[in-house]
Amino acid sequence: MSEKPYTISQVAKMLGVSPSTVSRAMNNAPGVSDSVRKQILEFVDEIGYRPNTVAQSLSRGRSNMVALILGDIRNPFYADLAFGIQKALDTKGFIVTTFNSEYDYKKEKQFIQFAEQYNYSGIILVTVNSEEADKYLGHLDIPVLLVNRITKHYNGPLIVTDNFQAGYIAARHLINLGHKRIGFLAGQNKSSSASSQRFQGFQQALNNYQLDYHADYCLYDLDWRMNTGYQAAESIFSTPRETKQRPSAFLIANDLLALGFMNYCGEHGIRIPDDISIVSFDDIAYSSLHQIQLTTVSQHVETMSKEAADLMLQLLTDPPKEPKRVIIEPTLIVRNTTQHYQEP
Amino acid sequence: MSEKPYTISQVAKMLGVSPSTVSRAMNNAPGVSDSVRKQILEFVDEIGYRPNTVAQSLSRGRSNMVALILGDIRNPFYADLAFGIQKALDTKGFIVTTFNSEYDYKKEKQFIQFAEQYNYSGIILVTVNSEEADKYLGHLDIPVLLVNRITKHYNGPLIVTDNFQAGYIAARHLINLGHKRIGFLAGQNKSSSASSQRFQGFQQALNNYQLDYHADYCLYDLDWRMNTGYQAAESIFSTPRETKQRPSAFLIANDLLALGFMNYCGEHGIRIPDDISIVSFDDIAYSSLHQIQLTTVSQHVETMSKEAADLMLQLLTDPPKEPKRVIIEPTLIVRNTTQHYQEP
């Protein structure tokens, strides 16, 4: 630790100019001659003076910081999203800091308060959907952009995949392959609109094609981790059941759950797609590996992060009168984990 | 946006007490009776007053924020590290914000200055090794903890895997399997001590076992991404060469590069481990999937993040007189991508 840093007044005194001249010189603002500016910049560089940005942000009201609050950065979908948003806003002079809510609305609320207290400029939020969150989302003192989630009462700007459509096209793909007994490994439907809407799209497809929905083919409220997918497969395949009574295909709420599911199947000689077809959601990089080749529905994370950065920038610089809502069309990527239904 | 928030003076005035009484009540500090404290807390809750933490951090000198600066959050090794550190420091009341340097020391420097200017309490840094970085690491006005990197002149606290040892045991494993022509896909040796030390460990093993080091078996300065591993395999296998002149095994600088390498091999009928053995470094979750089963050297990321959080906490609360240096022993995890050398 070095000694206490200089204040702008001390620097101004040493130079024999006013504090505002120092400030103008350092911020490249008009009202200072080139030679004085040069002299000041050389001097502050020499003594290592740096303006106290906290004091500046206090006096200006807002900083150049944007908070990105999401569930779990270990999910590659969110790592890609965070990286894309950071990179895009970095070029515009904004610093994006990332927070993991761990899908807990209390943590989410704490981070939101933190961002307000530290004069963040805005918040990009993959909210934990909950009644509580819906309450506080309405009255925040800071621009908020919802990403990958939709809530009942929030009517501000948002960017979201059409997850109903995603669930629908995934189910339709399996139905077109002749599958009739289709299960669903659902994410946390209560706390994630992405999961609940995919589930609704799945149910709609069953309806449209006059197939029965079997609650006992479905597992609910799975967190989004690989290991949970492994355990789900374990609970499905360790229950003794006639093969004809078992689903021949599954929709799985995200790629991480699907990778865990495939891992269990691989270890236990259950062949994908020969014994079970699976289709999931996200299209993370690992899903396209030759050794995996997971059929999945892409959410176009690059588009999503670009749109999120653009829209946040707009909110910060020139907010539109009506909140903008961007809906991204999902795309089915057919790989090797789905095939035509075969009589067992 | 709502109206301007209350200041503590306004709140104190409304309550008919002094600002310091409000502050003491809200910070649970002594000097306020229980009944007054209760009254104050109820009132501030009712009017929605929140203390301006920026002003507080200014007056106290430091905040409860810790900056974590790393290369690329999309690498699961760093996502795990970041998540573990955040979770551990969160329980101690510190907020950890993550920044991606993209392995660019200019960005790293910019983030460090940002952390200083915003009164961060400390920095956990996976530095881009460079002469420039080594210069500024010596004189920062903020506690710094180096993680997973070691530099020439920095002699402050750090936590690092013994990467020389990691390179050595990986190479020894291949040598013990009878491989004599061993290549290395090296990371960015100039900007990463992890990569350069693994490479030195590899060379040491070759020396100890009297095997030749062939520069033309090695590729250098690969960034750490999956796609780069794919391209490396492409450049190796598309060069016409007698099989006997080709390495029979490769060390690969991290798991992501190895996954990309395996992807290329899978797509082009090159069998691992029958045609080529590979061993890499990190042990990310995807490496243990049944479909992958990558032999790799674990850096024990959970231990590393726990140690990093503990050591940072110590630096912030009760700094040891001598900088603490924690060296983590790496562990070879043998899976299915390595086997005994077979005459082609």
C-alpha cells in the first residue's frame, strides 16, 4: 500500500491552476490551451495522479458500469452471453461486471440493490422469475433490461427467445420421427419462464398431434446442471418398467442436463439414439463436438448478446419512448441424438 | 426512474435525530437504544431509504468489492474458478465482479485502474504475463493476489499449480506407455506462465528419459480455444508425412484445445487412442463425460478457488507480514485417450 492518493485540489495547487482546469485537461474538454493541457498531463502522469472516479460518479449521478446478473456463469450458454455483452459494451466505454444469482431471488435482489447503491448505469438481468422479483422489477431507480426471461407484470424492455416455439419445434421433430411416448426433463418452471414456456410448447405440440401427455414421463424442477441430468437418467432407467411403457424420446430443458443424461446412458449401455432419442435447448459449443452430436434448439446466443448490448446502450444514451421487446426465433439443429422410432 | 433518493441528512431531519444516529442504527453499531434503533429501521424501510454506499466507501476509503480479472470466462476452468471464488467471498460479505482481459495486457491494465479508481478492496488476478504487467504489478495501491500465474519480478501473494510438475507427469505418462515421438500443442508461452512451465516440464521429462525434443512436432502460441485445437489438428494431419515420422502422442496445453483436437480427429477417422494418444491439462467437467474420457492433469480448481478466497480475505482483514505463496500439486487423471504405443 502506498500513501494516500492526491486529491484534484492538491494537484491543482502544485500546478498553480484551478481544479477545473486540471479536470478539463484530463477529460480533453475545451477551455484549456494545448500547451497547458500537455503540461498538466505530463505532470499528473509523473506523480501518478488518477482522478477519483467514485467521486466523479457521485457528482455526475451515474458511472460507466453495467451490471449483468445471471444464474450461473458455469453454464456455457451464460458464459457466452456474458462474454459477448462485455465485449460489445467495452468498445463503447462501459465496464460490465457479472454476478451469479445462483437462481436465488434473494441474491438477485441483493445484487440489484448493490448496483443501485454503487451508481451503476444499468442492469442486464436474467431474472429468477418469482412473484417477489416481479414486484421489485417494476420500481427500480435504474434502467433494466430483461434477457432470456419474461415475467407476468414486467413491461419494460426485454430480449427473449420464443421459448414456446422452441419447445414446440423440438417436440414436433420427435413426433415427425414417429415417437408417441415423449417425456420431458423440465427445468425450474416456477423460476424460469424459459423452462415453463418450452414445456408449454411441448404440450401444445402433443395436443396438435393428438398425443397423450403423461405426467409420469416427465421430471420437474431440475436445476440446470450436468450432474442433475445424470441423476435424472439414473432415476428413469433404474425404475423397473416395461420398455413399451417407457418414453422412446425425451425433450431435455437445456444442453447441460442433456450432456449429463447422455453420460449416464453411455456408462450404462443405453444407446442414443437407438434406444432413446433426445433433443434439448441452447446449442452450446460442446453439443456440436463429433463425440456428442446433440440435436438441440439454438437460442442464437451471439445474436442475443449483441442485441442486449445494443439495447442497453440505447437505454443509457437515448431511451426509446416505448420499451423495446426483441423476440429471437429459435432454430432446430438436427444432429445424431434423434432418429425414427423403432418398435422395441 | 423515480425522484432523487433521500440523503441521510434528510432522513435524520424527518426523524428528529442526528445523521450519525441514523447511521449507527442502520449499521447495528453501539450508541443507540434498542427502541430508537427499531423506530429508525422501521421508518427507513417505510420510506425506502438506502444509504449511499458510494459515499460511504469514499469516506471509509475502501468498499466491499473484489475484482477478479481473468482471460476468458468462456473457458470452463475459469468459469469454475470465478464461481467458486464468488460463492466463498459472498458468504463473507464481499461482492466479486469478474472482468475478461481476453489475454490482452492493455485491457488488464485498464481493469486494474478501474478497480483502483472505484475503491475496490482487492484484486484477484490471472495476469497476462508480460514485461509490462510485471512492471505495474509491483506498485499497485490495492491488495493483489495472483492466481494460476507466476511472474519474474512479482513477489506478492499467489496461488498457482505446480505447472512444471504438471507438464512433467503428463509427459512421463506417455513415455511410460512407450511413446518416443511426442509432440506438444503449446498455449501462449509468452503470456502464460502456466503454458511455458508445462512446456518446460515436458522438456525435462524428455531429457530425463533421453528422448529427443523435435521442434517440428510442436505447435506454439495457440490461444486456448476449442476451435484453435481443431485447426491445430487440421494443420498436423493435412501435412503429408510418413506415419513413422509423425508423433504418436501429444501433450495439449489445455482441455479446450484437446476437445477441439479430438473433434477434428473424430470427424476425419483418426482414432484416439489407437492412432494418437493425447493428454492435456485442467480436467474441466466435459473431459470426464463417457463420450470424451480425456486423460488430463487436474489443477484442482475447487481447491484453487477456495484457497484464493481464503487468502484474499486474509489480505483484506489481517494481512500476513510475509506474502503467502500457495503451490497446488497437480494430479494425473488417466482416462481413455492414452494407450501403449503400437508400431504403425
